[in-house]
Amino acid sequence: MAVLASRSWTGFVVKNSYVASQEFARRKRAGRRRRSGWSASLQSQWRDPLPPEGPEWQDAKPVA
């Protein structure tokens, strides 16, 4: 087992293994999405039903 480990170790060392693992996982997911042709976008059509109140909003005009 030690022989196999010494042959397969690349010598690559990172300062923060947690951050490196998160980056690796993010890139892996991005590659899967790219290969599958999947994409996503988020758009919001939500509007606040209540008008703003207070003196600072006295001269405000509604957005159409």
C-alpha cells in the first residue's frame, strides 16, 4: 500500500485543503453542467405591494 501511495502522490500541496476541495467540487459541477448542456438563470418580477413611507419618500415617483 505504501508503494502504491508513493507512486500515485503528485506532490501537489495546498495551503487550505478545505478551500481547495470546495473549488474542485465547484469546477466538477460546472463541467457536468457544461457537458449536459444545462444552464440556469434567475430573474425576479416581484414588486413590493406597499408604497414606501416616511419623509424621505415624500417626493418619490413610482416606477412604471
